[in-house]
Amino acid sequence: MNAPVAKNDELELEIIGMNHDGEGVGRADGYTLFVAGALPGERTRVRVLKTKKQYGYAKLLDVLEASPDRVAAPCPIYDQCGGCQLQHLSYAGQLAWKRQHVVDALERIGKLRVAAPGAGAAGGGASGAAAGRADAAATAGDARDGDAAPMEGGIVVRDTLGMAEPWRYRNKAQVPIGVAEGGLIGGFYARGSHRIIDMETCLIQHEHNDEVVARVKEIGRSLGIHAYNEETGRGLLRHVVVKKAFRTGEMMLVLVTNGRDIPHADAWIGLIREQIPHVASICQNVNTKQTNVIFGDETRVLWGRDVIYDYIGDVQFAISARSFYQVNPVQTEVLYGKTVEYAGLTGKETVIDAYCGIGTISLFLAQHADQVYGVEIVKEAIEDARSNAELNGMKNVQFEVGASEDVIPRWKEQGIEADVIVVDPPRKGCDPRLLETILEMKPERVVYVSCNPSTLARDLRVLEDGGYKTVEVQPVDMFPHTVHVECCSLLVRKDN
């Protein structure tokens, strides 16, 4: 079937929803068009940019009737930068849309029943933007066939837990460096490209991160440092990575370089120390590969310590140049607090933390459990986890390197029976073998922390089919003004 619209056609379009990328969704004679910058409930004028068999893309030319949730984006480079997608949507609208995005994924992908708002969900206050269902175009032309209708007795999806101050929340900046006529530039990539938009300030970064990046660019220009060129593989400075510990105030600067030798290294370090007194650690990471991956294998300390220290709740963490640490410490505490609540710990339980990383959730849980076992496939992360347990004097937590689906069955053979299993997988969700392992272990509770509603819904379906009931899902806004949403979900065994 030919599309009813063609490239460069201009038309009026009612926006009926928003997809998982934050694009408005409209239908022209039943044909789906995605429109960046348009919000649900709006009447717009658009120009068609590209058509495919089942869907196409259009450019927003004019908003004829605006959503009550439309706001002016405060960032001057918002239209160019790819870092944020939702600054033009009110924060209340963002929170409501994120909840609805989770609901739609559970219903459409997981075929799960969601309780109607008011049945404990408390989340009826969807404004104009949120009323547009997030999955109106999760698959172009999707007729939502086979959906389970929301009904009483279903999963309670609570209101998204947002921030009182949803700006300046990021504790880590990873800024690609390029070159322009004026010398070094650094910022974020333009949407859908690797073209760097030079940036002096980012409204979701901590102010000190902005300051450090700006000073490093100035110093690099003054010393004649060359930026790395992705196409030729030449040039020195690839990325500037800055980490800020919110509670202690300590900062780490990592210079990612295409080679070990840094011209004028002593002068560079001296100027950084002189101009940026917050910095407690200056490191170099060497990455000589032609790759989009930021870090290489070799990291060395140029000045100061190899770690900085921060806290989540009462737990202290050592953060190295390459260790993973949640980028929004305020909301991390909210998310982990919900994880502990759902685990229902009384101090007597044995808990297994799959995908434990550097032990952040494990150590949170260890404060309330009898014994915690953490497993992670990345060797360096487990080394960090063990160091962090020692740092906090926690003796009731044990970490092992390996794939969860291999290690956990071995623990079972050793007589370790888990009362609670916590999973916090990457975006691709749980390995199918891990889900099988959980069903074989039969813990009383499973707490599933997810950064991807689609794979969460898929995995919850598997666990439900295997004898578990999803009781409640709590969305948490870890990344305001972006389309990302974290969730914490509680499952209990049906035969309890």
C-alpha cells in the first residue's frame, strides 16, 4: 500500500500520543507520522520529511493549538543538542507521561493487567500531554490487538516519583572534544549525529562539571592541545570526563587521550590545580582504538588520589575513573529506598543481588538483611564492590565474579537459599537463563529494578507465567527532561 502522504507534503496533523523517543505521534488517513517537538493533544502544521511503508517522519512547522503542558525550553541549544528530549513538556507532564509509558509497556508487551487509577495507583492526574498514550506508535500502525484491558486486581502502577528541583542533577559529565576555528570545542552530539555542539553550560549538569569542562578547554587551547579526529584517528584529546561527589564535594577529572604522551603535562596539571580547587583527582585514560567507546583499557593517575568518595544514604562509596556510579544521587537514594521497602527485609533474610555492579544496591540491602550475595560479570566492578564493603565495615555481604545464571545455581548447590532476589539488569533486560534460575530458586520475593519499560514488561511476563504475581511498579524519574524512566517492581510467589 502506498503512503497517503509524500515527501515535502504540508498538512495539519492532530497529535494523539508520544512514542518512547519523545516524538509526537499523529495519523494522516490512518498512516502514522512521527513529529519531533510535538505534544499529545496539539493541532499542528507539519512537513513530511521521509516516508516508509508503515510510517513516516515529519517536521513541526507550527503549533496551531498548543498543549496546556507546553513550556518554553530554558536551554539555548535544546533544539540542536541530543542530550534532552522533553524540555518543551512541563515537568508535571513529563512525570505523568513516564507513568503512562510504563503502563502501556506492561499492557502491550507484557500482556499484563494494570489496575485502574484509583485502585492504589493514585495516578489519575494525567494532563493533556500524558493523556496521549505513549504506545500510540511504539510500533507503527500497531492496533494494540491482544491488549489486556486495565481492571481491578491488576498491577498497581504508582505515580512517578519526581524531583523537587529537576535541574543540575547529574554528577558525571562525559564531553566529547572536537576542534573549530577558535580551537578546542566540547559539548554534546547533535541529535542523530556525531557533530559536536559546543556548550558552555548544561542545565542538567552540576555547575561545577560545567566549570571544569570550560577550564579544561581554555587550558587546552592555551597549550595548543589538538582534539582527536574520529575520521582520521589523529589528534590527542578525545573526551573530558568529570565526576562530582555531591555529599563530599570532591571532584575527579579524567582526560581521555589518543596516546600516552601529553604535551606540557606538568603545565596542564598545574593550571588545572590552580584554577579548579575542587579537583581531588586528575587521571588519564588512554584509548588509541578507532571506536565510539569512550574509555580504553589503561588508566593512570596524573595527580591526587585514584578515587573520590561519596555517599548514598549512609553508605560510603569509592568512585574510580572507570567505575559505574548512578549519575543522579538524589533519585538513586529514592530508588534504592524503594528497593529495600519492596524486599520487605526484617534482618533475617538471605538476599541475592544479580547484576550487582560495584555493590551499590547490595550494600544498601546489607544494612537490613542477614546475608547478601552479589554477582556481576565485570571483574573490576566486583573488585570495587569488595572494596566498598570493606570501606563500610560490612561483613554480611559476599561478592563473586561471573554470569548470574552460572553463579546462582552453584550457590544453590552449596545450600544457599534466597528469600529475596534483586535484579537490576542493563537495558536489554535479564538473560533468559537467569529468569529460569529465579523460577528454580523460588524466592518469596523478586524485586526488579529496570531502566527499560519494554524489557521489564517482557521479563515480568516470563516470571508471571512461572508462578509469580507482579504486585506493584514504582516509576522513578532518574533523568528529568529525557525520555528515560527507571522502575522498581515487586513480585511475590503466587503459592504464598
